[in-house]
Amino acid sequence: MKVVEQIKEPIRHEMELFEKKFHESMSSKVALLNRITYYIVNRKGKQMRPMFVFLVAKMVSDGAVNDRTYRGASVIELIHTATLVHDDVVDDSNRRRGFFSINALWKNKIAVLVGDYLLSKGLLLSIDNEDFDLLKIISVAVREMSEGELLQIEKARRLDITEAVYYEIVRQKTATLIAACCSLGACSVKPNSDEVEKMRKFGELIGMAFQIKDDLFDYTDGPIGKPTGIDIKEQKMTLPLIYTLDNCSKEERKWLINSVKKHNKDKKRVNEVIAFVKDKGGLIYAEEKMIAFQQEALLLLADFPPSVYKDSLELMVNYVIERKK
């Protein structure tokens, strides 16, 4: 059985019901919108975010979920989908998970409006059911994701990202949404409990480890047997590169910055950068940091009694750093 299927096993029933409810939550009187949302629903990914919501809810409440849990999972998926649709417009990207993006098929104007529609549907789902505590968790996540994205754009121009700033960008851009999933799960079944903050922290730690793993993919052999170097081509400051810049001579640093700024499209130069980062221990350092976040997340789970839901969450934490893509 694939790892993702194994993780999903204890919440299989909830996930099937969720898919139905999620599809309903997207419906509109506008035929064009329904056509686009149908396209989105049928090209879903692994659905890690709703899985976090259900697994956390069941772990903290001895296996119980309620309507709020389903709404929380739907809202987070609506908001997440909205951000992906908008991201593809911002990045001028034509593909998403191997399929055409919304903007590639229906152009930017429609894609932006669809993203807005999904965002408002998510917010209204909470407001109509007076899930104001859940709405607050989600709204904070949306604000932080926007701030993280803008902070990265601001810093990327000058390539002067410190390790502390890097962690802040990752926390806001990537980790905040996983943190929201986990705190939503706990809040849906045990509002105002200590578990809500504890699970938020748990999700944040997983998000940090997840992003560092993504950074490492750029320097390690991909499916085609070669490092990709895509982050370098896009002038993205990732942890292995930041560490290397902090731990090399003035001349080397100058060469490295110059390579990323001016020669990032030169294949040979990009490969030289990859080799240099490896030699300087950038990958080993990033891996150590990733494992530290993962171990901290597992420690937070240790306080909960044994259950199949806890087992799945532990599996999920390990999967995040062991995945191959």
C-alpha cells in the first residue's frame, strides 16, 4: 500500500464524505464557474490538508468528528485552491500537477475572478454557520501567506536573505497553512482548548520541514537523475545556498552571488553552483535543520495516547522528509 493510502486509511470514510461536501461547497448558478470548479475538483492532488484536519480532530477527541470538522476541511481546501489559482496567474504558469492551469485554459481575468470566488465561498461557509473561531484561524493564515510572499519578493531582489528571514518567509508562506489545518482540526472538536495551539505549532513545524525538503530537491538527483537547479535559475534563496553564502570566503561569496544574479540561465554555471554548495556542506546543514523540525513535531505528538490517528500523523511527519518528489 502506498504511504499516502496508509495515512488515509483511518479517515477513509470521512475523506469520501468530505469530497462530496467540498464539491457542493463550490457550486454556483453560473454555468462557466461550475465548469471551471468541476475541472479543479477532478484534478485534485493528494489532499494532505483535509487529511491533517481529520486526523488531528480524531486524535484529540478519541475518534470524533462533527459538521464543523467537515466545514473546516472544506474551507481550508477552498482557500488553498484559491491561492493556487492566483499563484499560477502571478507566476504566469501554464501547468499545475501536469494539467493545464486555469489561467492557461480560461485566461488571467477569469482565473483571478475564480480565485476570488473560491476565497469568498470559503469565508461565507464559516460565516453562515457562525464558525467564527475557525474563520479567525483561516484569515490569519491568508494574511500571513500574502505577507510571506511579499517579504520574499522584497528580499529576493537584493539576494540578502539571512537564515532568520528565510525561516520567517517559510513560516508564513508554507508552514502557516499546514498550521491552520492542524489547529482547525483541534478547534472544530475542542474549541478553546490547549490542543488548538499545540496542534498549530505541530503543523508549523511540519511545514518548515516540508519546505526545506523542497529546497533539497533542487540539489539532489531528481527523477531524471540530475539535480534540477530550478531555484537557482529563479534566483530563489534557499537554505543550502544561504548557509553556503555565510560560510565561504569573500571572493567565493562574490562569485556565488554573481552566478545566481547574472549567470542563472547558464547550465554549466548552475551545475558549478550546485557542486559548490554541496562541497561547502550546505545540503548536510539543511538536512540537519529539517530533521530538527521533524523531531520537534514528533515530540508534540508524544503527549497523546496511542491511536490509529496518531500513527497516521507520525507517518505523515516522516513522509514529509522521506518523500521522493
